Amino acid sequence: MHTETLFKNGFIQDPESIEFDNAQTHEVYSYLYSALQSSDNKTINADKFLEDLSTIYEITDLNKCRLYFIKNFLSQYPEFFAFIQNMNADASVDTECSEKVLKVSEPHAAYNCSAVKSVSNSLHNARWSRAMLDKEKQGSVSILGKISESLLQKQLEDIVNDDNHFYNSSSMPPQIRLYGDFVVMCQPNNLWLSVKSSFARERLLASGYTNDLIGVGFFQDAKEFTNLARLRNFKKAGFLAIYVPSVPVTEEQVTNNVNTYDEVVAAYGGLDKMPQNIGGTQLIRDLSELHNDLKKLTDVDIKDRNLTDF
């Protein structure tokens, strides 16, 4: 959904209808709202407005001003991030903004992490009117990874219980974090989930080698999962399944009405010809089935939780 349409549909409330916590937040909100009203394409260029915000916040360092703005304003009003150009925010702001945009465009749709990721990608691609600086590129890569993890965490929040299925947070030692992002206690080995953002490449193969693994991501390129040599390496590394999205996650996929999972199935000539894991079940799976597969697994008592036929 274009920014002009979002603004026209009342995605941003008039400041006169809001009761603000403090005068500074009111001033920033009113400033941004006024800037959007006067903008022809309903966008706000961070390269310009951060200087004005530095005066309001009385912070001369523009990067510190940006961080303060994210923490003290965008965290409270993430919908504004849909209109801001040439600036990274944190993963939580990006995700909440994307969820709000999706709710406007598809008000009756059930929560779908792939659909949220698709909106996030679209907003990200439209956000930059200039080439990103090196530090912005580095920050963007890190944020995209955290977005993928947070969306998956939300999708699995009714399963993750910090007891026998938990999130392997950044507070864990690096040698443990290396194995994956989530872990489910199982027999005969624990099951690790490795989350990647948009491409598998060799980073997925670098996850917990020789453990029982699941690869999860908003993968864009079906060819990553039709290469027989790479599939052999996935199996050798211990992957029992790799979950790919069955909804479009890029502008090109939306335009062509395709998705990565259907493209993988078509490349193999149908579901009955899809590659299998070492247990004889499907290796490449629909991301929308991840919750059901894990729920089925975790509903069983841990002593009977067997991965041999996962």
C-alpha cells in the first residue's frame, strides 16, 4: 500500500485527537504530521528532518538524536516509520509498523508472519531514496535478521515455554548460540531451529553441524533448494526440514503472483517428487505448517518425543 493511500485512509491520526504523555512528544508528532500533510508523496526524509528534531530534543549529535527518536517516539508511534525515508529503526519498530500496515490493507486476515515480512520488505525497499552508507548497510543486515527472529518468535509464542522449547537468546554463550536460534528438547537429540532472513546461501549450512536441525526463513530464491549438491549438504549437516514461505515475500513475487514454496514444488514436478530427509519425510516444507509441525511434536511428553519420523 502506497504512503499516499495510507495517509489518506487515516493511518496517521490527527494530533488534535490524541492525548499525549508530554509536550515534547506532542511537538514531534505535530511536526511530523504537518510535514506529511505538506509532502506531495507523503514521505519524510530523515536526512533533513533529523536536524529539526535535534533542535526539539536539544541533541546536537544526529545519530544520538536518531536513536533517541526511535526509543522515545517511534516505539510509541511505529506507524510513522512507514513514511520515513533514509533511516533504519530497530526490529520491533519495523515489525509493529508492518503489522499495522497489513491490518489496514487486510483487516480480516489471520496473523501470518510471512505476510508481515512481505510488507516489511516492501517498506524497506521503498525507504531508501539514496544509496545506503556502509554503516547503514551493516545495520540493515542485522535488523533484517532480528525481524525474522522476532516474527518467528511471535508465530510460536504459544509453544515456546522456556522449559523444553525455548528461544536461544543473545545472552547465551556464543558456543551455544552457534547451534541455532530456538531449541526443542527431543529424543534422541534436541531439535534446533536456525532462522535466516531472505537467503539460505552458506549461512544456513553453518548452523549447528551434525545436530538435528530445522531451517526457517523468508527465503526468496527457489533455486537455493533445487540444487542437488546443496540438498545433499543440507542432509549431511543434519537438516530434517527447511521451511520456505508460501506467500509472496518480494515485490516481484507479488507482481507475478508466485511464492517460493510453490516454485520449489513446481521445479520438482509435484509434491510426490519432492526430496525427502533421512527419515523419509518431506525435506522442503511450507512455512505456514511450521507451527502445526512443532505443536504436534511438543504436545507429546518429552520422553516420547521422537524425531525419527519428523
